[in-house]
Amino acid sequence: MKTAINFDHKTNTGNLGDLLCSPKYYFECESGEANRVIGGGVQTSLILGSKNAPPKSILWGVGCTGNVKKNAQAECKDFLAWGIRDRLLVADEKHFLPCVSVLHPMLDLPLPKKERTLLYINADPRISTVRTLKKIRATGAKNNVDVLTNRASERKFRKYLAQSSHIISTSYHGAYWGLLAGRSVTLIGYSFKFKSLLNIFGLESEFVRFTKGDQQSFLHAINWALTKGKKLALNDPESVRSSFREKQHLFAKHLEQNDILKKCSYKLKDDCSLVMYTQPNELWTMSKYYCTVNVLEMLRGVRGMLKNN
């Protein structure tokens, strides 16, 4: 009798990157010694050891955010197997495992013939409020650039990626996918994960910084990126994609060979057309998230009006 595997990743944030970063969309797995796969996304406390590893679990392509101390190292010894996306935190290269979404076929889309810029925004209300998003959309229209948030569907992001040669991103995954797909990227960020992202590509740790939660700082960073931001790009994105994808296959093979998982086989074909990974329950969870965010924003606005009166 097969034992079910629990794939533990964030599906309730409304963030496309959080949704597509789980190995469950790219591999067919059967439990062995392990029955839980954690990843991808942010798992700072598990990586740095401030939270105990769950029993019989694997850590797959997760990363840190926030203020990570200089010279910090991953402490993941209690996992049956582990690989993290932060090369800065591993002493042994075998534990460097980029986000598994590198396997998504949309990253093989060719560059468009015409130059076009996409402004890809993290719509987390802790980053950008509804009011700020309205200002960003107006700025985008004024500068003749497309604006999309990380709440967009997989299909919609693929459409915009296909027509964009340059991506200005306030999202980790927006920049990750853009660079791997051969686009130039201007990165806007606020924490360790953005420095780590550039490091895994061997790029200068140069991104437009803002203070998380400070809307004026965020808007200033976007305006700076639009006018003065540095465009970063990989010399050979196809080679980097291949290397990162190979790491996924080697990690899966290690899990099988050591009976950590009875089966861990790749389930997408190289010529795979777009697969709609979002499940009905995930759509419902994301819809609830959007509704909650909008209600909270409305209540903050009402409270502000009452204070002013």
C-alpha cells in the first residue's frame, strides 16, 4: 500500500511563485523513508535551525529572507535530505538546490522580436497596498510599460513573459524566471533573498533597494528602476537553465537511490505545452486571500477617514 506524501508549500498567499515552486508539479513521487517534502519558498527558521525539522521530511529548494547574519550557515542536519536555493548559506555545493520551478517549460520561450518592458509587482499588502498598486499602474501607463502582479494566473504570466524583453521585478520569482528565460532584469528588493538570488547567477549584488512597508520608499524605488535602474542579464541563460535543471534530476535520483522516496521521477516532457497547475482548492484559497486583503485595505481607509474627522 502506498503512503501518501505531504507536499508542504504555501498555496494560500496568492503568490504565483509560491504556487509553482513545489516539486509535486514536476515529479511523480512515492513515499519511502520520507513522507513529507517541504518546498519551495521561504523557510528561514527551518534552514537556520531555529525551528526543528519535522519527522521523516525532505527540504527541497527553499530559501531564507529577512536579515540573515553575515557568515550564517544552513543547519539542516535533521532532514533526511536537503537542498536550499541560497548558495551563500551552504559550505558544500551539493546542498545548493535552486527553486524547482526552473523546470517550468515557460522558461524556454524565445525572446520577443520587439523590445518591451514588464513591471512585475509583489502584491503582498505588506509590500504594496491597493492604493500603491493603483499609482504603479498609472506610472506604468505613463511610461508605456506593462504592469502585472504576482497574483496573476500562470497562463497570464506566461503571456506577458512571452512578449517581454525586460522585466523590472519586485518579486524573487519574477526575477528568477526572467533571468533564466534570457530576459534582462532590473531587480527591486529589500532583504537577503534578493542578494542571494543575484549570487546564484554570479551577478553583482546590485538591486534597487526600498524599505519594506514604506509605500513612499517603494514608489521611489520603482521610479528609480524605470529611469536609472541597471539591467542585469545572463551571458548564457540556456546553459544556466540546463545546469539548474540537472541539479533537480540529481537530487531526485539521490532520493530514489537511498530509498528516501520509493519513486521520484520527472513527469514533464521537454516539448510540454503550458500545464495549468492551479488546482480548484488552491484557486479558492487564493480568492479568499484576495478578498481578505481588499477588506483589510478598506478598513484601513475607513479608520484613516475617521481619524482625520
